[in-house]
Amino acid sequence: MTLFPRVLPQPTITLGIMGLWMVLAPSASLGNLLLAVILGVSIPWITRSFWPDRPYLARPLTGIVLFVRVVGDIIVASWEVARLVVGPLDRLKPAFIDVPIEIDDPFVATLLASIVSLTPGTVSVDIDRAAGILNVHALNVADEAEMIAAIKRRYEAPLKRVFGC
Amino acid sequence: MIVDIVISLLILVGATFALVGSIGLARLPDFFTRLHGPTKATTLGVGSVVIASLIHSGAATGGVSLRELAISLFLFITAPVSAHLLAKAALKTRANRSAKP
């Protein structure tokens, strides 16, 4: 048990790298499998000091629900932003908003920031984890309180449930 | 036939959103609003093209090509990171500029 974390500090990343290598490789030959194993073991080992302790996936099913929701939101919000961008620009009300977040874990906070950036209309600018504030730039703010509440309700709350924090 | 129509529609949707992203980049007034254009073009624009490619190669060979999924995975991981770094750099240079006498 003590050998396992030392040789494979991040088994999930090891599996991910091996899987990606096999997907990208032109053929599923023995040589490629060997390369996948070498890369999958060596890359997490070389970069081990960069990886913080990864939080435990408490509820993977909620994660899938969240993923589907994010994809849906990307489609809906892309459409809205497309209309805003092509329409008259003086109707836009861009603003910085501070979203108070209750996530301590750096990995989960990064996930939340990435989701906010991927959904059109909002880009994460800065995370102040000490103060617990995610600074977001929004293309069009109609109602700031409603926007903050939506980010907290739609993304932060399920993320906290997925990782049990 | 139906597959071709679906693929064409997906490519058109993808191209439209890539175009809208570029229009946004050209039209929007300042740096932070411009930042919204490229992130959008990658998410939905490239996403649609990737799904079209997935269906096309799947229909041509009969199997599922996972390579397209890897492409979208890389894009979805890197797009928010680059947007975040650009925004952070912009905030910092602006702060430095206003701090100067």
C-alpha cells in the first residue's frame, strides 16, 4: 500500500494519459501500449509536486447531471450572446461581478472557474480563495444579484455535492 | 442521406458560431468584452464541427472515432485557462498603469 502512492501518485491521471495516448495513436499495437504505460507512469511521477491532493468524487452521478447541464447552458447562452454581439452594442451592459464562493479546495474552485468561463457571457478573471471570491466579467448584466445566484445555484452547489465539500 | 444533412447542419452551426465569435472580437468595445468572443467560438463552434466529424467518420468506417473527443477535451481544458490568464494579465497591466504617476 505504501508503494502504490509512491510509484503511482495519481492513478486517475495515469489512466487518463494512457487512454488518451491509445486514442491518439495511429494503431493499437503493443509498442504503443508500452509507450502509453511509460508515459502514464512517468508524467504523473515527474510532475507529482504540482498536483495537490485531489478531492474524492463523492457523487459521480451528480457530476454527469452537472455535465449535461453545462453543455445545455453553453448552447442556450451561446445563442443569447450571439444575438447580443450582432445586435446594437450600446445595449450591452458589461460589468465585473464578485461571486462569493464557499469552495476551499483549489481543484474544485478551478473547475468552477472553468465552467464559468466556458459558458458564454461570463469569463472568470480572478479567484481570491482567501476571501472566497470569484471575480467574473460578464458581457451583459441585467440583474447582478440574479446572476450571482444563478452561478451559485446551477454550478457551485452541484460541484460541492459531487466532491463532497 | 439523413446523415449528410445532419453533418451539414452541424458544420453550418459551427461555422456560424465561429463567425459570430470573430465578429464579436472585431466589434466589441474593450478588452474584457472581446475576451468573450473567442471562448464562445471554441466551445460551441468547434464543438459542433467536432460532432459533425465524429458522425462522418463513424458513418464512413462503422466504428466510433475517439480522436475527435480528445480534440474537444483538449480545447475545453485549454480555452478557460487561456481566457483566465489573458484577463489576469490585463487586470495587472491596467493596475500598473493607473498606479504610475
